[in-house]
Amino acid sequence: MKIFTIGFTKSSAERFFERIKRAEAKTLLDVRLNNVSQLAGFAKRDDLRYFSREICRIPYQHEPQLAPTKPMLDLYKKGKGKWEDYETSFLSLMEQRHIEKLDKSRIDGACLLCSEDTPHQCHRRLVAEYLRAKWGEVEIIHL
């Protein structure tokens, strides 16, 4: 099983979609809480639905169950919280939500999308690593 991850900040639309296409991802799975922000540029929900279908020939899906809660995100981003605290809270949230019970066929080959340009301090990495820990053999590829 493979899980890809990608962020859209600091990337042109061309570079973003070419990475997804080259990876041969099967689905663009948006794991952001807010997928309609005006700050998202080409990465707003309706644009992503169109671009992923027309450029990459794959479906776009929003999966808010794999996103942090608004209070959790606000505390980290606006409250200048520590990454370690956010990570602990988010891991606990994934456990409470039992995300490992998601249909594996929806996740296999999917590209988890969020805004951070790198996966290091990004919840998409935490989602992928959590699922690997629960499911076993999962190859994680950060695009």
C-alpha cells in the first residue's frame, strides 16, 4: 500500500499537479479542515476538483475526518503553540476518531493534501504515519 502526501504552499500549480501526475496517485484526498479559503489560491475545493480531474485524471475528495479541529489548529497557529503539543493532541484525535477503520481502498494510492510546503511539521505526515503504524506495510511518499 502507498500513501502520498503533498502541500500546496510555495508551489506553482504546474509543479503541484505535475508531482501528483508523475507519482500516479489514484485520488487527491484533501485533509484540510478548511478547503475553501481565499488564501488557498489554486487549491480551493472547486478548483482542485476540476484540476485533479482534468490534469491528473483522478478524483478529488475532502476528508475532514483526517483534519485537526478548529480549536486545535487555532491554538497551534494563532496561539503560537508548540509543535510537540499539537502533534500529541492530533494523534489523540486520530485515535478517538478510529481513522484506521477507514476503507483502505480509499487510502491506497491516495495523495493526502494540506497546505504546509513540507511534511515535517504537518498533520498529513502524522495521518500517514498513524495509518502505517495501524495497518502495517504502508509506503509513505512525500511529494
